[in-house]
Amino acid sequence: MRTEQDLVGMLRKAANSVPPPVDLGQGLVTRRRRRTRRRYQSALAAAGVVAVVLGGTAVVRGGDRTDEVGPMASAAPGTVDDPATVEGRPSPAREVWPEAVSTIPKKAADGFRYRPVTALGPTEILLTAEASFEKAGRFEVYDTRTGQARVLTTIVPGGKGYFEQNAEVGQDYIAWYGTKPNDGVAWADFWVAPRQGGDPIRVGEVAGGLAAVDRIGVTKDHVVWSPRSGGVYRMPISGGAPERIAGTDGLWLTSWPWARDVPGDAGPDEERRNRNQSLLVNLETGARRSITAPTGVTGLRCATEWCVGTSGGSEGSEGSDGHVFAMRPDGTEGKQLPGRAHMLEIHGGHFVQLSEGRPALYDLNTGKVAGISAITKDGAGGSYGRGVSSSPTLVFYWNAGEIKAKRTCVPMREEDRKLMASAGVTPSPGATTCMTETIELGDKNDILNLAAIPDAG
């Protein structure tokens, strides 16, 4: 019989195919495939989706933006920077980095709901304002210093079935793209607006494989992107045909000007997700850095200063039940981090999200760790969100007011029984499935801006 830990790994693996709630509709599932899967994967991983057969009850904790609160797992002695900062429950981000946590409204004055994207700087947060679920009408910038928001640009409606997708911030522009996936034709159009604000500019459109965007970026004169099939392409902001950037075969854009030899969105493909990055390329200078993953490390992902991956995961677990391993791109300063993680990326150059117990961010430079979720008064549950930028976001947010955890149990479905049976666990006839839902009270969120944290932490 498999152990509980084996079952946890199996269920985490199954999270890649977890369907969204039935009321979302299959059309929404299709048109928002990438963003929806990312949210469900991160929520399920952060919750530590657990099935435990105990007294005839299977308890499954998870759901969109719902996390189980508990102590951070400890790594082997001597392998963690400053262990005193990570033992037990991590301190809230507001205590660890008070200068970087602010409170922002959940909605604009006209009722449009805000969705954080990323940071423009230490005191400015880029937001989308949505008239309805994921139907963005404009970009706004919230100044955490003054508590005021301003409209940066509008999002031009693209007709029925059109959806604005992930945005990215450049030095001169912000860029985004839109799709119409329900039309049955692969198609996307690209837009930019001046970073300081102004009218939106439609750059152009693509179809076919080029429209399956993995990540997007923007320079002073081009929109750049990688399709899921690989390669890096660009299109002039002034108008013109798309062209492949020379020397980018087998590369994917990560955050301009950097590209790597693994995609940003591996989807449900376990092999692609576990593949180690072995190359980091500067597309402006042509500089190439080779990277060698240590034996036993999978899913290695590298930025310019740090790499993170997983080690010690059980077979078939996608590494998600292994420990988080970090090193410099040249292989030095290797260390095992506290806790575990899923969908590893490096945020802001030196932060990695840990998802075991209470969701937290770990600063690879200083060893500091901070909780990034709201919790109930008794510490029984919590939730958080992260920005929806194309490259790894610089903002994480959670409810600023009180939250409550509501637990609902229903008789176990036959599909769940089969899933557990495949793991070697047989539920009792009266087994139930329980879901813990987080109820957020209040009209404000706390938001952590990594751009406001000094490099010294």
C-alpha cells in the first residue's frame, strides 16, 4: 500500500487536469486555459492537496486561492540560511518587509474589480480593472504612497469572445495581447501603451502557431514573444510583419532580454515541466550562459543570479513533493530551502515562493522568509493571490480584513474513489469529501511589492 505522502504526490500530479467549477463553462475553460490552469495549480499546490483516509472520511483541502496553514517544513540541519527565521509559522510579510506591504482597494470607484498585474516601481502597482470576470476594461496604476489610482490606458473591446491576456512591463511601454479562442481559430493581436500613460496602440495580429503565446515582452520599438512551440519573435510597434529573431531556435522568452531553453508554460506535460534549464541567453548582447543541474534535481529554472529546482521527489511526483533546491547559475552556493514548492520560478531576481504550510516567499539573498497569505483568527486557513504578468510577477496579495474558513462535506464521488483506489487506498462505504472554502470579508487587500524591498532585504 502506498503511503500518505505518495498519495499527496499523486493528487498534486492530478492537479494539472483538475477541472474548474462547473459554473464557469467549458468556453471559459478553453479561452482562459493558461491562466486558469496556473491559478488552479498554484492554489492546489499551496493548499497541499491532501487526501487522508481516517475514520472513514477523506479530507481534500484545496480550491481557488485557498491554503492550509501550518508550520514550514524544515530542511536538513546546516542547509538553510538563518534557520531561526523559518522555524515554525513564518512571520507575516508586513512584519518582515514593512516598507513593501501596502493596503489597496479591491474595486475602483465605478465598481470595476481590480486584478493586480505587477509592480512598476517601489510605490506603483499595475492593475487591470474588470467589469466582469476577466473582462478587463482598462489598466490603472495605484500609487501606494498617495493612495490614489490613475488610468494608464483603456483596453479596446475586441468584439464577442475577445479576452485580454497577460500583460508585461517594459522600460517605455506596457504590452498585452488578446485572443478569441472560442472562434475555433488560433489568433492573437498585440497592443502596447506608453508606460507613463496614453492611448493604446494596436501593433498587429498573428494566426496559427504564432498565436499560441507562451510569454510576451516589449522593447522601445518591438513587441516580442515566444509561441509554445519555441523560438522568439518580434513585431514592430510602428507596424509590420512578425519575424523570428535569429539564433532563438529551441529558446523561449522568459523576461526580455532573457531567454532560456525551457518554456514558461509547460502545461500538463510532465516531461517539459521536469526538464532542467541548461541555457540562459541575453537576446540583446548574444551572451550565452551554460547551466548544469546537480544530479537528482529536476525542473531547474534560472534567472541571472539564482536557480531553483526540486530534489528528492518521489517517482512520478513531478518533483512537487521534493525539497526546493537553490544554487547560483555557475553551480556554487547550492542549498536546500525550507518547505516545498510547485511551478518554481524566481521572482524579482532573488525570491522564490514556497507552498508548504502557509504560503511564503523566501529571499535567496538573505534567507528571510515571510508569510504571504491571510489567515483566520485561529490560524486554520488562509488565501492569497499573485499578479498575472507574463513573466514572474513582483506582487502578491491577500485579504486585508477578517477571513473565515467554511468546511463543506459531501459523499465521495465514484471518480474520487477510483482515484484513491489507484493509489492503493480503499475508502470506507461512508467516506466523504470535504472542501475548505475561504470567505473574505472587507473591501481591501494587502499587497507585497517586491520592487520595494532593498537587495539587502
